[in-house]
Amino acid sequence: MRKLVYYMAASIDGFIAAPDGDGDVYPISEEFTAYASAEYPETLPTHVRPMLGIENAANVHFDTIVMGRNTYEPALRIDVTSPFAHMRQYVASRSLKESPDPAVEIVSGDVVAKIRELKAEDGDLGIYLCGGADLAGQLRDEIDELHVKTYPVVLGAGIPMFSEKYGAMNLELMSNRVFDNGLIFTTYARKR
């Protein structure tokens, strides 16, 4: 069975973005950018990959991405309708009725059922849960791993990792690495 992995950036107080949704609050790390380009190239948008010299990089962890409408919106604002063309793309949205691109499938119904369908497929690569908090909350019980880039930033308020009522998720540490700007990249597996 394929895994659903929530791969996200967060402040040390647990927010994935500022209250207005701005995710540009995290300091850039050349060391982490090089690491991500080599180890997680598929998590970098297709239109950014040529600037990093990885336009033809093979997918290492994921062949499918699922994101919420608010996560998809910044790409649409710059006329990028297929931001992750190197993967299958799903956007969970109740408001988008039609996809602006044939390579992007809109999931307006039961997103949990869609994820279970994708997880049941054959394949070695996983499903990248890109965000946001509402979608992560809906898919909380389906998440198999968390890959968290924790930046040395305190936001005080913002969009949390999960928008949902209380419920403990027990995790097991898989790996932990500190980068030059204080970013701590931690991977966890869900204890089932």
C-alpha cells in the first residue's frame, strides 16, 4: 500500500503560514535547497526546477500530489495551471467546479475516499500531501508519515499544521537533521 506523506514547512510554534496564508516567512537555506533538490526534487514546482538545474530529475519519494484550493491558488495567480506537471495532481476544492488544466484533477467530493483509492494503487512512490491545514485535518487518519521542515521562526499566530478538533496522533521518529540556517528537518512515521 502506498503512503500518504504530509511534507510541510512550519514555524517552531507549529504554523505552516502567516494568518493571511503567506508562506514566504521562512528564511532560505542554500544547504537545504541543495538537499531538497537532490532528495525531494518532486516537491519543487515544475516551473522552478530549471532554475535549480533539476528540470529532468526523477521523482524520489512521490508520484502524486494532493493539495487544497488555497495551496493551489498562488500558482494560478502567476498563470501556472499545472504547478507539479511531473506528478499526478489533485486539488481538493468545493468551490472550483472545473479544472483550469487537463493535468489537474479537482476532487470536490469525498477526499478521504479518493486518498484511499490512491493509496491502494500499486507502486513504490507515495502521495505528497502538500497542504493546507483544512485538507490535512480531513486526511489526518490517512496520513502515514510527516516530513517537517521546522524553521527557527516564531509566528505567534497563523495557519496551523492541522485544522481540526483535538485528537492525538502518535508518531515515531525516523530521522532528524539540522541545516546551516537552523532549519530542522524531521521525519516521523505514524504509530498504528
